[in-house]
Amino acid sequence: MSMQPQITVSANERLIRRGAATLGCLLAAGWMLGAGAALDRARAQTTVETTTAAPQAVPGFWDPRHRPDRPDLSRLTVIRFLTETDYPPFNYTGPDGNPAGFNVDLARTLCEEIKVTCTIQMRRFETLVDALSSNRGDAIIASLAVTPELRKRIDFTDPYYRTPARFVSRRDAAMAEVRPEYLEGKKVGVIAGSAHEAYLKVFFTDAELHGYPNEETLRQALRQNEVDLIFGDAISLAFWINGTDSESCCAFSGGPFIESRYFGEGIGIAVKRGNDVLRQALNWALFRIWEKGRYTDLWLRYFSVSPF
């Protein structure tokens, strides 16, 4: 069985609910460090180095062989985006008090491509779906995971990002590739009860698994050599590796693991059920900004270390 099928979002309990890794510590973990010199470096080389081995290209989530037809955009005059209040670097309040973040900039870029007025309202995450259903907004762009349960209530665009799972090891023990047979007898840390743990129990049966209650204790175990590797959400791990908390101890080992049965379908923009006009317009605009390279520029602005 292939260990790296189609790219999908990784999942723990928070990811299943919100559609991204638990990133509450991103600012402390190094996001701000990527805003200056790292951004200039990333833009210059158009790749982001994730390990000491080789740089990785910015991921693309669209197939150039399946270009969507331009929809009728004449019925769209404004798109009222809803996003959440505090989920950096995806959503947060900027220094000027206005919405900011990857999702916010993406929404504005989509509106520029469609050539419509764009408004962005920040709300608590748990209120977003009800606000959309009650017509207080037209679309949710808030790192919302596509799940069968939500599909019963709202429609989604194609995924605009996905989050893989990855292994991290001490920098001096980084591996170019990770296979189940390579981890026989190795101590692997993982958050107990997570989808990542379930995945390891199925596919890495010869590894010695060690469960930890949260990301902080998991990463500390690796820093202190209690385990040989840890396995978890690649986005939060990428920020940790590049941040001050890791003390430059560690690096990714191997590539991304992307099994949808464990790590979800992806992250989409939500619209009201049956609003195909807006959904198709957003799908078309997403493809267009990716095709023009604008999505790549935006990705590099916020993610100085690639989770892929």
C-alpha cells in the first residue's frame, strides 16, 4: 500500500473541528521570524527549504489539465466573507485593527480576480456556519475542514490547501525517506488518541510508539532524546522547526503522509447549500490565481518553511 496517496489535510481533534493544525503557538514558534529575511529568501528562490537535504517546491493543489470554465460572473456584485477572529497566521487582527492573515489575503485576492467588492467580517469560529446559514455572510474562509457532516449543511469549493502529516527527528539523524521497515524498534512519539497515532498503529507496526498528551510534551520528548522521531501535523511542526522554541534541534525526516482516511479531505471555502454561482466563481478564481503565480506568492509570504 502506498504511504503517500493524494494530499489531504492532517487531522487531530482540533483539526477535525477547524480544518488545520493546532497552531495557537505559531507566533511564539517562529511565524514572525519568517516575515522578514525568510520571506525575501523564499521569494528569491521560489522554493522553501524544509530539511538540510533539499529544498521543496511550493505545493500546488490544482491540476492544469482540468482548467475550470469561466462562469457567469455578472450576478456577483459583492462577496461577504466570514472568517474567525484569532487563528494566526491564517486569521488574526492586524496592527491597524483590521482582519489579516493568509485566509484574509486570499479572500481579497479572489475578489480582485472576480472583480467584485469584498467585505470580511471576523466572528468566533463556532458561530460561522450558523452565520452563513442565516445569510449574515456569503462565504466562510476560515481554515474550515471539509467533512461529511458539514457537507450536509453547507457546500464547499475545491480544497485550497491541505495539511500532511510528517516525521521530525533530531537534525543529525534526519532521514531522506521514512518507510515502516526503517522504523523497526525506533521510539516514535505521537499525540495520544490522535489520527496520527491511529495511522502509525496501522502502518508502522514495528515502531515503538510513545503517546504524549499535547504538542508541547511531544516536542520536548524529541529535544531531550526520549524518542527518535515524532509524528504529527506538518504545518505546526514546520513553524516549530523554524522557530526559537526548537533551538534548531530538529528537521523533517522523509516526505509528507497524506492518507485521506486519517488526515481528512482538505480545506475549502464554504458557501450556502445550492449557491453554485458563488461556488463555481470561487473555484474558477482559485485556479486563476494559482495559474498566475499569485497563490505561490501568498503561500511564501506566510509559510517560510514548507510542510511538504
